[in-house]
Amino acid sequence: MGQNLMAVKAPNRVLPLIAGILIQMCCGTAYIWGIFQSYLIITKNTPKALFNWSPTYGTLAYALLLSVLTAGSVVGGKSQQSGKVQPKAIIVIGGLVMGGGFLLAQFTTDATPWLLWLSYGILGGFGMGMVYTTTIAVCQKWYPDHRGLVTGIIVSALGAGTVIFTKISEIVIPSVGVLQTFALLGVMFIVVCTLGSFFIKNPPEDFKPADWNPPAPKAGVINQNFLPGEALRTPQLYLVAAALMFASVAGSMVIPMAKVFGLSNGLSASVAATGVLIIGACNSLGRVVWGFVSDKIGRKNTLLVLLILAASSIITLSFVPKDAILIVFALVGFSYGGFLGVFPTLTADFFGTKYVATIYGMVLLGFGIGAVASAFIVGELSKIKAFSTAFTIAAIAAGIAFVIVLLLKAPKEKLQ
């Protein structure tokens, strides 16, 4: 009887996935900072921009968003874990905080760069973190039979949002201005998250898809649910966080400065903007493709391949001719998307799905630290056009991540 009931309910799992995709698309605006920066900060290549700021003022806003996203992820995850707050409420609150931050950003002036850091960076990042891990965790619970693929799909929507919002921003900004574009995006986030929240809910405790029986655990997959406190007592949590921190450096350096880098290397404004779009598209594609691949060859093997790709592509940017820059951008985005598609699934494999929103939020601390450091480094080095130095640092970081992943083993089963 119970099994038949679960079989009837199984089709409903499509609705959380669709809602999660739409919500994640809003989060894709994090990766179009390169577009915003080119309209905000005056440089030799962007003389008509609004503010006479240092490039690091802009990359700091981007870095703050990605780093504070970690805090939002942990808060959203812990709220779910308590059982007192449903995923729906977390999505609504996160959407309001994220959208409210973007609305507030429209009041930034040349004398108040701190307002952009607070609004876009801190508020936008915190709200984004709340909805980001919540949608991932809910969808993983609905799809235990295709965890890697579905995680790739849900986070690929973020990359798809990058593509869509790149096009929208390049059309809207010349008409209404970059600050007013922030406000329009803020309204959109609030509407999408509020409507989508009605479909973001956890499955029943004993849910499993119809005609599916859990297979025998694979190597590196723990058939247990670790509490966040228990995960914190394992070395694997810190190693996974460190691996993500070093692995994401290449993407974190290229994404916020992609358009500026393209302009400084002789690309036209339209072609340089296309570079941002290409990174977003490949970021999205990489999350699906590598999530699927990781289901076949394992998370660890997938990450090792990705790290080789990330290191080789970022180094290539130092000497590639301008006609091939967009190709290398595609490779950087493809590998970066893979990391953000595979690491959430690796975390669920190691620590279980029940508390994965909280635990992956803690893993994202590594991502946040890497984003801040990367944005600061590339922002400073861009002043003297020393991009090759920044890219060398990113390749070395990928090499460190490779060693960590190579030595990484699943945590031991808990004593019953």
C-alpha cells in the first residue's frame, strides 16, 4: 500500500526540479559581474563608465557576493535541519534578501562604493546562498536514483541564467543605466523566488522512486547521514572544502574580469561581452555534462580530469592569440561549471543527503575564501595588466587541488 502511494507521488518530483531550475537561473547573475563592471568603473577601455573607482572596488563586490553566499547557505541549511522552517519559507526569505540587495544597489554613488559592497555583495550573496543550497538539497532528495545528473541539471540552470541575463543586461543597461538594471533584476528575483517557493518541498521521509531499489553502495559513497557536527569532526570535510577552494580559482579569476581582459587584448566591446556569455553557457553545460560523467566514472576521477583541464586552459590564456581567447574562455567555464556540479554530489556521497544543505554550506566556505582571494589578486594585477601572473597562480592552485583530490578518501562509517 505504502509502496503504491509512493509510486503515485513520484511524478510530483518534476515540479520541485522545475521550480529549482527557475530559482537557480536568478542566481546566475552572480557570474555576469564582468558586464556590470565594464559599465560601472572608468578605465582606458571603458571611458564612459559611471565611477572613477579602482578595479578592485568592483571585484570586491563580486568577491563579497560569492563569499557571503557561504553564510547564507549555512543559515538556510540549518533552518531546514531544525524542522521548524520549511524549504518554501527559506526560498521566500532568500529571494527577498537577494532581491532587496539588488534594489538597494541602485542608490550607489561615486562616493559610496561601500553601498554596492553591502547591497549587491553582502545582501545579494546572503540571499543567494539561502536559495542556492536549499534547491540543490531538495532536488537531491527527490532524485536518489540520478543524484549526479540531477545535481548537474539544477546547478546548470545557474549557468543558463548567466547566458540569459548577460543578453538582457547588454540590452537593458544602455537604455536605463546599470544602476536601474540592478533594481529591475531585484524585482525579478523576488517574484520568481516567491512563486517558485510553492513547489520547493521535501519528499516524504520514506520516499523512493517507483520501481527503484537502492543499489549496493559504491566505493566512496557512505550509506549514512552525518549530522553537521559529526561532519565537522572528519578531516574529509576540510579536505573537500580546500579542494573546492583551490579548484575554483581559475574561474573566479576569469569570470569577473572576462570582458575587461578581452578589451585589453584587442577584442571589440561586443566580442568581449560575448566572452562573458560563452563562459556562462559553458559553465551551465559543464555542470550537466560532468554531473552525468561523475555518475559513470565516479566523483574523484571526474574531478581529477577537470583539474587538468582547468590548469591547462587558464595557463593558455597567458599567450593565446586574441582570435582564440573565446575558445579558452569556453574551456575555463566548462571546467568551472564541472566543479560546481560535482562537489555538491561528492558532499552528499560522503555525508548523506539529509543534512547536505548545511554541510555543503560549510564546504562552500572554501569556495568563498577562494573567490575573495582570486578577485583581489586579479583586480590588483589587472592594474598593471599582469594577467599572466594571475593565471599562473590559478594553475598552481589547480595543481594543489589535484593532489588533495588524489589523496581523498571517503569518511569511515559511523559506529551504530
